[in-house]
Amino acid sequence: MFSKFAPKYAAVALSVIAAMSMVGCKQQSAPAQRGPQEVTVVTVTESSPVMTTELSGRTSAYQVAEVRPQINGIIQKRTFVEGQMVKEGDQLYQIDPALYEAAYEEAVANYELARANARRSAQLVKVNAVSKQDNDAAQAQMKTARAAMKTAKTNLDYTKVQSPISGRVGRSEVTPGALATAYQTFMTTVQQLDPIYVDVRQTSSDMLRLKHEIASGKIKAKDGAVEVTVLMEDGSVYPLKGTLTFTGEEVDEGTGMVNLRAVVPNPNGDLLPGMFVRTRLEEGARPNSIVLSQRCVMRDPKGQAYVWVVTPENTIEQRNVVADRVVGTNWLIESGLKAGERVVLDGIGKVRAGAAVKIAQPDAAEQASAK
């Protein structure tokens, strides 16, 4: 009996399997379609950001003078406290003056004698009591004696070693009893710290741009100097502003950098030579400029900056832009965008050129970060 109905059962089973296969094929051939990618955007607007340039560097003394003796002798005493402020002409050391006092007294006596002889000779030559040649010799001897007296007086004065400039005196390198050799012995250093220099480095291209903006009036300058703000190592702002002068005009061939110098008032001595500081250059407001969140800007392997722009048809377009300067947390867009265009802020990693997108409304935090 089983064999009688087997062909019918087999036919029915094959029909069921074929029908299920056809249903499966239809399901596989018609997958569910995905909707447009949802992204958040920022609308490009024009503004007037205040442009600044920060340059790092170190402080250096306005003037530095090495104190050395101008005569030979034994140092008798030191007359200053290391690290104190001294004025130009203040005595720093005393060299034994005994030999120089004796030499000066001898020179004075020789001059007095030569002057008396010259006076007598001048009277006698008038009555032909002496020859003109003898009178000329007497006058010359007087002048020679006077020069010798001045030299002796100068050497005596040099026994008092004085500060050549006003400033802060450093550590003494000699002690009383030491032999001082003229122009050889290094005694101490005096540094003028008010004002003080801040030496900074800038790329040659930025320096040229800065000069052009000064010349065009975009940056206010007085007598060729630009006002700068000094930022201390701890980030605090130094209360007194300095001026930046273009003293260095040689470009380092290895780095392409130029050494510049700022002059900063330092009446309280808060700035010391060798300190690391930063200078902030206020370039002023730049009208009709476009700034864009750094989150919107990407760069290709060649370093070219680009953004994803949403077209009026809600499709994605890759747009190259020029973004070389930072304003806070934003890029200053020199070219490539115009006001009113929409740029993708969130969802950048999921879009591609030509794809359709859906604009989502960012929350308050995202809107704040995009500004």
C-alpha cells in the first residue's frame, strides 16, 4: 500500500520545497533599502575675529658689561653686595693705589718744573736771550710733562674699579688679595635689566606677512614697532606691554626661522635673563572673515584641507579649503567657502561624496562647540 501512494507523496514534497525556495529567493533579491545618513551641520557665517600671533622665546639682558681692571695691582677690597642694583660710576673694587699715588705726585712735580721753564723761556726769547729752538724745546717739554701727569692721574683713578653701566651686578669672580692684570682678569658682570629683551623666533613667511599687514594698516604700529603682550612660564600675563622690533633679518637655512626681538619694560625686575616666555601679538579685528570649528576640517594625505559641504539637494560635496591659521579652537578659512553654505559637523566618518544625507538638529552642547 505504501508503494502505491509513494509517488504522490514525493511529488507533493517536491512542490512544497520548490515553493519555499522561490519565496526565499524573492526575499533575498529584495533587501530593505537604507535611508539617507543623518548628519549635523553648521551654517557658514562671516564674522570679525581678533587675530593674534604667539611667539615663544627667551629673555636676555638689555646690556651686559664685563668688569675688568684697566691697571695691574693687588685687589684691596670689594665694595658691593652680589646681586644688588648699582648705578653707572659706582665703585665695585679698590686696587692698591700706593704706587700710582707716588707716580702721580712725581708727574705733578715734573709738570710744575717744565711749566716754569717754559714760562721763563717764553720771556727770554723775546729779548733774544735764548734761541727760538731752545724755547720750542721748553714748550714741548711742558706739554709732555702735562700729558704724563694726566696719564698718572688716570691710572690713579683706575685703582677704583667702577661699574660701566647701571644694572644688577653678578657674582664676584675675585677676592681681596688677588692680583688683577690689566684687561685680563674677569672680575664680575653688570647687566641692565630694565628694559629687557625678549628674543623670539618666527618663520620667514609669517614675518613677511606681518610686515605687509603693518604696511597696509591692518596692524597698528608706531615707528615700525608693534605692541606685544608677554605671557609668563606659568601662563600668567605680564602687566607691562613691550614692543616688537624687526632686528633679525637673517633666515636660518636649516629651519627657515628668523630671530626677532621685543623690548619690554622691567622696572621691578620680574623678568630675568634666560626665562622662557611667550609673546602675544595683537593684530586687531579682521572683518568679513570665516571661522570654522576644527572638527569640520580634515586633511588628505598630501596635507590639503577639505570639508564636507551639504548641497541644496542634500547631497555631499567634498570642498578643498585654505585653513592655515587658528583662531581659538577654530580654523580661519582663507578661501573655499562662502556665507550661507552648510558644512558637516557630526557624522563625517559615515558620508561620501555624492551621497544623500538628512540634516539633524544639534543639541545645545554641539551648537556651542561649533562656534
